[in-house]
Amino acid sequence: MIEMIVGKKKHFSKVLALIIAMLMLIPSIAATALAAPTNTTTAKQFTDIKGHWAEKEINDWASKGLIAGYEDNTFRPDNSVTRAEFVTFTNRAFNLTQTADITFKDVNKADWFYNEIQKAKAANIVSGYDDNTFRPNNFITREEAAAILTRLLKLQPVTQDALKGFKDASNVSDWAKDAVNTAVYYGLIKGYPDNTIGPDKPITRAETVVILNRALNLQQTPTPSYSVLTNKAIDYLHNQFTKNGASDDSYNGINSYTTYILMQSGVDVNTWLYNGKTLPDAIIQIANGHIANSKTPAKALAQDYIAMKALGKTDIADKLANILKNKQTDKGFDSGELSIYSNMFAYDIMLRAGSSDVLNAVYAKDYILSTQCTVAGDAYGSWGTTWSGTYYADFMATAEAVRSLHYLDPNGNDPNIQKAIKDGFDWMKKQQKADGSFVAGMDDNLIDASEMILTAKVLGIDPASIKSSDGKSPVDYLLNNAINPDGSFGTCANAMDATWVLSALNSLK
């Protein structure tokens, strides 16, 4: 019909105006089909998504009115999405309404997407290109989408290499590496069956729905997942190391034990640098210093030993093993009023790391059993120390003793050990608070909650089943109360808290 009208000279100007008007509407129609519902097309009517990998998400979003299809009842899931369309969909999915002034030279007030880009700018999720263009009609790439979503969710860059193993990881643009790595870590973007990530590929309509759905779920998660909490603990420890380097300080430093726990979490500690020195090199230097010092306590020697084994430094590990063997007696490794805190830690981490061959099992058993409180009363079953004639039960020492005894008698053949384990664990459970944490005396609740999680897992007990009067478990406490507003952990807000949280999380994986 249009051709017939065009053929008539008197209608030429009218038809030309109609064509121009239709062309101006095309981008708006495309965006509406993706981001706004219509009354004519619902999820059940899409004719081209049956069996599609994103069928479920597309149906879910269509049923909620978040997306709609085209007038021919198709969704066209594999069509590419423009930059303007993507920010429009993001704005609507996340209900972004505030606007900001924009000065992109290729975005005009008459453009259908002008207001949408204003919203994206106000949310600080877009910045445009160096030449002050936005390129609204360019197809948006997967790495550009990753950058927008990590900004939107305020996700901090992660230290783990989440892109490791993808064949085309090197194709990620330098400016987008942190964003893509973070998006992959949090599961916003996933790879293809051919083990590629496709950073420079245009994102499709189906992919847009799926990754925005993941982003909404991540934003709406009331508590951090194990993986998110693990990453935050690693980030905190990494920041502490880059600021202060390694140290043998048990509380504030990144020491051998922290290094071991980081490696158990899958962190490549060789990439951690302070003043040009890697974390392993710094820990090796500390370990050699401990070897040279005859007064080094067993706690430091033991954590050096498991770190050296994990790092493959067998020559240093052998030296530490010989020192520990020579120090051990039926009275433990170290002596003195407070020596239990060094001895129990040494037994626990050595046995946990599978290094029972370094220890005299008979000495270990005799020492641990002989130091348990067997006097009737509130402290019965605990381990602790006597100071100025008064006995102080200690949660951490008790947890370490219970775990050590289990490692020494994993099959439950020794009735004396099994009774000691039961009494010790019963005492631990009595220290639970209403919020699910544990504390004895002036302890750090987070440290003790982490100790309970680790101990329960070693004993084959689900820590989530150990509930307080308010129905809270140590896992609940860990997920809801571990992180402080400044990114630190626990009451003490130091490296020890973050390390203990990470150890507990490792056991929960």
C-alpha cells in the first residue's frame, strides 16, 4: 500500500513523514519489547523460547511483567542488546528513578533513551567513553554489562582469580578485568560450554534477563553467602598484608597460620606483595627466624610447620618438625602457667593438617587428658588455666583439645578419650548465647562461634543444628554478625578474627 501511495506525487511528502516517524520509533519499540510489558504477549505465548537455556528465567520475568515479547509472539532471545536498551532494562529491573544531567554529545533530549541514560548516570553505573560519547545504539558487550552490574551492586574487586581456566581470559580489556573477575566470582556471569567467557561478545536478550535476575537475587540476599563472606575475609586479610606486611603477631598480623588458611581457601598467596616481597617469602623469613630462636613457643613453630608443608618447603618443614619432636614431653611442648594456650593450639593444627607423624601420640593423649577440668561445677569438662589460684575455663583451648582428641581416636575406640570429648563438647554447648554465638569469660564471640563450627564439623555434627534458646546457631551468627561496617570482623576487628572466620567457612564448604 505504501508503494502505491508513493507512486502518487501528491502524497509523497505525507508518506515520507510517515516513514521517518516509523524509523524514529524503532529503538523505542525494541526497548519496550525487552523491558516493558504489553497486553498482547505473555510468557506462555512466546513461540521461540521452548527448550532455550534461559526459558525458565524468561518465563518467570514475563509472568512478573518485567519483560514482554514482540507483536509476532516471539521473544528473540538470541538477539543482541544495545547499550541504551541494557541500561533501560537495568533501570526498570532495579527501579532506578533519580536522574542526573548528561552531556554526551551523541545523546539528545529528543532520543527515547535520554531519560534512561540520565537515570543510569545518577546511579553512577555508566560513564561513557573518553570522547564524551555514550554510543547508545552500539551493542553492549558482556564485559561492559559486568562493569555496570558490579557498580550497581557496589561489589568490591575480589583477590581470587575467578577467570583462571577460561581460554579467553586474556581477551578481557584491562579496564574491565576487575569487573569481569568480580562478576564471575559472584556468579553474575558464567562461561560458555567451550570454556570461554566471551568478554567482547555482544550480550543477548536472554543473557540480559538471566544476569539481571542473578543481580537482583544477589542484591536481595538478606545475609551473605559462604562464598561472599569468604571473599570479604580474604579481602580484609589482603588489605592488612598490603598495608603492614607479614608478622608473627598472633592477633594483628598475617602470620604462618593465616597463610595456611588462605591456601586452604584456594588463594594464590604468591601474588600477594608487600614492598616487593611475596607473602610466602615473608613467611619463610619469619619461620627461619623462629628456627634460630630456641625460645620460640610451640604454637609459632607448629603454624610455621604446616605453612612450610603447604608451600612445599620440605627442608624448612623438616627442621621445624625436629624441633617440635625434641620439645614434646608428656607435659606438652611448653611449660608455665599459660603454656596450655600454646600447647593445645600446636596439637590441634598439627593433627588437623595431617601431621600426626611429627607427634608422640601417647604424650599428646596423656597431656590433653591430664589438663581437663574434672572438678564438679560450671567449668567441668573444660580446658583452661589456673591464675593466682583461680581456674579460668577457656573456650578456644577446650575446642582445640576436643578436636585433638578426636584426631587421636577417630574411630572412638578409647573410652577415656571419648568421655573427655563428650564432657568438653557439652561444656562448650553450655556457653551458647541467644544470638547463636558462644563466649566464655571475656572472649570474642566471633572467635568462639568459629571454634564451635570447626569443632562440630570435625565431630561430624551439623553446626547449624546447635541452636540457642532463640533458635539461632553459630552459623547464623557467622552469617549475620561477622562483618563490621568498616569491613573488619568481630569484636577485636583484627586479622585473627578474619582468619578464624575463614577457617570456619572452609569447614562449611
